[in-house]
Amino acid sequence: MANVVLSATGLNAYFGAVHAVRDASIEFREREVTAIIGPSGCGKSTLLRCLNRMHETVPGGRVTGRVEFHGQDLYGPDVNPIEVRRHIGMVFQRPTPFPTLSIRDNVAAGLRAMRRADRPPRADVDRIVERSLQDAALWDEVKDRLRTGAIGLSGGQQQRLCIARALATSPSVLLLDEPTASLDPISTQKVEELVYDLRQHFTVVIVTHNMQQAARVSDRTAFMLNGELVEVAPTNKLFTTPSDPRTEAYVTGRFG
Amino acid sequence: MEDAPSIEGNPEGPTAPQMGGGALGDRVYRWVTTLCALLVPALLIYIGITVFVAGWPAFQKAGTSFFTSSRWDPVNGIFGAAPAIYGTLVSSAIALVIATPLAVGAAVFLAELAPRWLRQPVSFLIDLLAAIPSVVYGLWGIFVLAPLMRSMVAPFLKHTLHLGDLPFFSGPVYGPGMLTAGVILAIMILPYISAVTREVLMAVPRSQREAALALGATRWEMIRDAVIPGARSGIVGGIVLGLGRALGETMAVTMVIGNTPKISASLFSTGYTMASIIANEFNEAVSADHQAALMAVGASLLVIALIVNVIARWLVARVGASAS
Amino acid sequence: MMRRKIANVVMLALMWLAAAIVLLPLFAILARLVMQGWSSLNLDFFTKEPLSPGSTGGGMANSIVGSLILLFIASLSGLPVGIGAGIYLAEHRTAPVAKLVRFLADVLNGLPSIVIGIFAWEMLVKPVHHFSALSGGIALGVMMIPLTARTTEEMIRTVPTSLREAALALGYTNWRTSLAIVARTALPGIVTGALVALARVAGETAPLLFTALGNNFWSVSPTQPIDALPLRLFLYATSPYDDWNRQAWAASIVLIALVLLISIAARIAARPRFGKAVD
């Protein structure tokens, strides 16, 4: 069995008084794609955002429990959330290219945020940009206009640009929060293929409301309902022979 | 981004693992922006205290007669600010009486009546009125408006309309004076009242207009019964905001009001306002008493402006709250 | 029914009339400015200094330069504070302190400029027994703070939260997120706000009366009294000399042109420009 890179134990997340994630425990294994599915409002995005300490940036956001990354508790007293986010990349529902930066600078944006000691030398930046764009399957489409604004790209290209941006800092884990929710079918297919390929180098967690997508891209799937993590199993098993009746009801389309 | 205390890890923990360290920049940044923000109330308080302390000797010396005495006599060291207070109130009142119907009318025109192609240019031109510096209004007041008052407006009021027997329009006409100042002020506050009114009128929901029209109301009845009532407190807020401008307006008034410390029923007579008395005399005030008296006038003006502004903001904010 | 119709027509006509009357003084003033001032707008006006009272000729070169210096000092002292406060207001939207600051900024904005003038005199002139460009510039700067703060706040609020989250998720610290991403994205709007504030104080006279004071001669020193276009205009407008009066009209044209120029610059800055690479 592959190594566990990231794991949550007894994780609870709140928005003010709202209890969004209840006592969730889950492991994410190295170079696997784990999908988190569930009806909207079930807390799947919140769970994801607890993994790189983004949840606490929302007003009223609060987290209890443990999240271990290579054995270190990310919510420990001397952990800096900024550092956490540098090691665990994230891509959001809507593409978020920085409108004032060129395509190249967007990809390199994360590098500039790194600590001086970790930052790659200037000469390497272009190489890293190219590699990241290639990994994100965008290089061929933008290589001739790296210096132009990222806003000129299509929605699907922008989303792959954001993936490239997240990859540039070589994170070991990549969190994808419904990355295809705002994309057309062709762009969605490209991103899905990309996610499938990313497992060669990265540990990926993808939140999706689309069960077919989870089935297509993931090795393991977790099902959430009302803030509770109902079941985690190999994708095949979860969709064919789920052990919890609620999971079965959901995957057979009886609700949600 | 809200304050989330947990966003910073403990910097320089004793073990300092690979993910610990540096939130110093964030802390400095937060301190700097907070400081900038706090500087706004600090400045306001500082201005208030400074001006009050500087004016305190005058308040102390004259007591309540500072506000009630109409004798302003720097040579003999007697300072009663009543003429300046009277002038400020009267010139502002004239300005409001003239400006309010025009500004509200123009705002209704822009919000409800103007054809699309006319709306942009007209509101731009009205806004342009606000861009003209106060001294330029003063210059125009001296050389155009004041002579016009003497040669045309005063004779019209006195003889054509036979209002010369009323105390407001009695007495000699010099040109510069209370009425001239009021008219200049009216022109200057028009764009402010009009802009606020236009905005609150636009905030009245479309459905209310359509409901009125569906009931068979004429355009005017719709404006009167459906649009204006919903925007009323905002319009009043705009008028009070205009009043605030008029009370504090300095240069144009100083240039056309005649600068004499007296109270006269006639609107053609010259006068003073609180702002103009400071502008006109401060640099020549050599005695400490005179300086303190002018500071005291400034402190009083500050208090009046403060109250008027607070009321105006409150009224305008009420519309914003109910509209959303 | 007839009466209602007549009332309708009459009232609507009155609204049209009101709009027309409001515009009347604008045209009257602008026409007069051009008529009276245009002929005095010659090379001398822009290159010469004022002559002694009563003599014909001379110009306002020192006043124009003085105004620019004062506006520079005002920007330097007012803009950083205003923008910093605006950032605070945008990032702490609902905090009680922010509500208070927002409200008091509006109040400060409504304070009579003459009060700012005597305040600046008391703080910056009286203690050193010396009128100065610095005190005048700072007085104008104080007036710029509330307006800049409010526009900066509005502009930063237009930047979507998702952009801020994207930067944070990349491991940007809060301050870099705020400056390099959010404020940078809102920069055109912030510049516009700053220029609008500048245009507003460019025509101010009252705060300069007892601070910058005015100066008949060339001076670019921040510690000396300095001339300003509105101050010179005031002096010339209220003087008994025909030539000075004429020059006052010319100065009005230049002053309005200056204000409009800054306003136009503000509009140009407001235009969004995407895709410019920085580095």
C-alpha cells in the first residue's frame, strides 16, 4: 500500500455557529487521486479547505482536530499557515488568474512568494514556467504569447493556467475544488485528462459534484453528507458495492 | 479579509520546524494600515481640540456674550460673533431656498425625464459646477453678479415687484451683500444637492414606478406619489449636505459679502460670515485676543459643520439601508 | 382629468426649466472667463513673475510652480495615509472600528476648509513663527485623506475575493496578497481616486491663506512662504488695479484648466488595462 502523505483525524470545521464538517477522518495516499463527492452544501469544499488551512481565512472560520502532513500536525502551535499553503497547492472552482500579470508571471507568481532560501534562481524561472505549463497541458497553446495578459485566455485555458501556477512551486499535494464547475465540456475533458495524468507526480484531492467525473479520474472516493464523512473506499467499490446505505442511495441517484 | 488571529503561527517557536517562522511582515502591515485608518478619527479629534484650545481664551473672556453680542471691535478688544453667526445662517438659508427647488428639479429631470442622449452630458455639466474653484466664483461674483444685483435684481425686487417696503429689501444697494453671497452659495451647492438627490431617486425600485403608472397615474403623479416619498429622507440628506457646504464656504463669500460686522434686516446690506471673518482678519490679527476670538469663531463653525454633517450622513444612510 | 393633465404638463415643464436654469450660471461663468481672460493668456503670463502693484504686465510663473509644489507636498503627505486607511477599511469591512472610521472620514470630508487652515496654522506655523510651503501642502494633504480613503476602499472592494484566496493559497503572506495582488489589481481605480482628491484640493484657497501665505517672488523652498495660483487669483481679484483684475480672469482659466486636466487624467486612469506584464 502507498504511503499516506496527508491525513485528517477528528476534523471539525465551523462557520461561526454552523458546524460544516463533523469529526472527519480520512487518509490521502501518495500519487493517488482521491475524489470527494456529495450533494451541495455537504461540507466537501470546506473539508478540502481545511487541508491547506484556507478555511480559517474566511470570516468566522474555525477548525479543530488534526491534519497531518508527512507526520507533522498542520494545526500545531508553531506551524505557519503560509508555509503550509506553499507545500499544498490549491485550484478553485472559478479560474483565478491574476489580471495584472502576464501568462508567464502568473505561473511564476507562486515562486515569488517563496522564501528567499527556497526560491529557485532567476535563470531557472523560465524553465520552471515551461515545465509547469507542459504539465498542465497548456504549453503548446500559449508558448508564443507568454508575455501577454492572462485575461485574454479562454475559461478552460485560464483554469489550466491556474493548475500550472499551483504546480510551479512543486507542491507534494494538489487540492482541486470543483475545478471544472465553470467550464464547457471540451475544457472539462482536458482538465480531467490532466488530473488523471497528474497522479504520476502528485497526490491529488479533487472535490466534485459530478459522480461520473469522480469515477473517471479518481483512485479512491469519499462520500460526504451533511458535514459527515460517510464512506471512503476505492472508487470502483464505492460506486458498485458501497457499504453504507446512504452512499448507495446517493450513487444510484435516489437523492442529491 | 477578516481578522483571523489563528492565521499567524507562533513565529520563532523554540524548535522552529520547516513550516514555522515569519509572520512579522503581516503584523507590520496590519499595524501600518490600522494606524492609517486610526489617523482619520485622530485627526478629527486633534483638529477639534487644537482649535478649541486656541479659541478658549475668547470664550472664557466673553462668556455667552461671544455668541449674543453684535459688537465685533478688534481695536477695543471686544468680540461678539453674533453678526458672523447671523450672516452664516442667513446666507446659507438664502442659498438653500434658491438651490433646493432647482437642484431637486434638475435631479428629477435627470433621473426620470431626460432622454437618454441628454442625461450624460447634462449631469456632466452639472458636476462641472462643482469643479469650479471657490475663488473663481468669487471673481465672477465681484465683477458680474454684484453689479447685476445693483443694476437689475434690486430695482426689479424694489420697484417692479414693489417689495421695497419689506425690511428684507429695504435700504441702499451696494452690490456686494448678503443676497449676493446667498446667490453665489446657491450656485455652488446646486451640484451637491442635485447629485445626492439623483442618486437616491435612482435607488427607488422600478416596481414602485410601474405600480403607480399601472394605476393610471400621470408621469408627474408617479413622481410625486411613488418616487419622491421613497427618496424623501435621502433628498433631505442631500439638502442638509448642501447646507454643510454653504456654512463652511469661505472664499467666494468673503469676496462678495462686503465683510462688515453688522446685523441688518436688509438682505442688500453687507455682512460677515464665520468663515469669511476668519479669512479676512486672521492674517491681520496681531493681538492674542483677536487671534483667540477668530479661533473661537472657527471652533463654533466646526461644531456647526460637524452637527450638520452627521445629520446629513445619517439621513442619506437611512435611504441606503432601506433601499437594499 | 383635464386638471390632472395640465398639472402634469406644467410640472414636467418646470423640471426641464430647473435643469436649464441650473446650467445657466455655468455657461455665464465660462463665457465670462474666456471673454475677460483669454487676451491676458500670453507667454509672459506663464514665464514672468508678478510686478509691483499698479504696474502693467508680469505673470504668474511663480504661482503656477508654487501650486504644483503644494500639490506635490499634499500628495506626499495625504495619499499614503488615505490609501492605507482605505486598505484597512476594505479588509476589515464589518469591524466596529472600520464603521467608525468610515463615518468620521465622511465627517472630516465635510469640515470647512478654513478650519483646516487655522488648524494648520496653529500646528505648523505658529510654533516655528514662519509661514511655509510645507504647512500649506500638509493642510491640503489632510483634506485629501478622507476622500482617498473612501475611494480606495470602494476600488479594493471591487476585486473579487477569489483573487485574494488564490494568492493566499499560493502561499502569499497577507501583506503581499493585499499589496501585490489585490491593491495592484485595483490600482487604476486607486489612482483615479487619488487624482479626484487632488483635483478637489487644487482649487482650494482657504487652507493656504495662513499657511503658504503667498509670495511675490520665486520660491521652491518648502520652508519658505510660497505662492499658489488660487492665492494670487484672490489677491488680484480683490485689488483695485485693472491689469491685475484682467490677470485674475486669466488665472481662473488656468486654474480651471488645471483642475480639469487632473480630472481628465483621473478618467483615463480609470480605464481598465489588462494584460500588462510587470516584473
